[in-house]
Amino acid sequence: MDAFGIGSAMRAMVWTYIRSSRRSGRTTTLVESLKDGDRVVCLNGDHGERIYRLCEERGVSIKYVVCDPSRIDEVFMWPTSPGRTVFDHTWLEEYYQNVIDRAVDKVDYVQEQSSGYGEAHLRTKRQAEEMSKWRVG
């Protein structure tokens, strides 16, 4: 548990940013910045198609890929882009939310597992004993 509330504050900060940035022109700004050969990493195909069409209207040829923000390394599955690889704002929002959530969960886990001799440790000890019964060698 984060006794200081830092994780909760970070979650609230991201949530506030995301909500206050709606309809602020981020997609338009992104589209205007893209050049031929650029690749956009998107959260879903619908948003990727929208960006693609807006670029087509500008006469700019781009590609987009859909990637799960919890698996950022999947971007390397595709060949290197001839232009820049740019992350769409909706993808980045999801990515940062996931990273903060995992950090908060990790702090909670480490605190629970490294504190006292309560139920969490008894449960872990029982699991280890049970697993040891099935260990070969």
C-alpha cells in the first residue's frame, strides 16, 4: 500500500489530463505533422483508419499499425519504417495508464510479501510446500 497516495495521485493526474485534453486538436496536430513514409502506432484499427484517411486527404502516404500498449515491444515485429514511428495520443494514454497501474500493483505486492507474518505469507508458504511435493529431481 502506498501510504502517501502517490500512485493514486499519478492515476488522477493522468485521468485529469486525458479528460481535459478531449477535443483539443491532438489528432489534427498529429495528422499535420506526418510525412510520407511515417508509421503511426494506434490503439485500434478504427482510429488508425481515421488517421490514414485524413493523411490521404492531405496527399501524405503513411502506414498505421495496431499494437497492444501492454506489449510495446511488438512494434519491432514490423519492418523498420522508412519514416518516423509515431505513437498516437490514445495509444500513449493507455500505455501510461497501464505503466502506472503496474507500478502501483508492484509496490502493493512487494509491501505485502515483505511485511510481517500475516495471511499473505502463510498462503505463499503453503503454496511453496505444495509445489515442492510435485518437484522432480
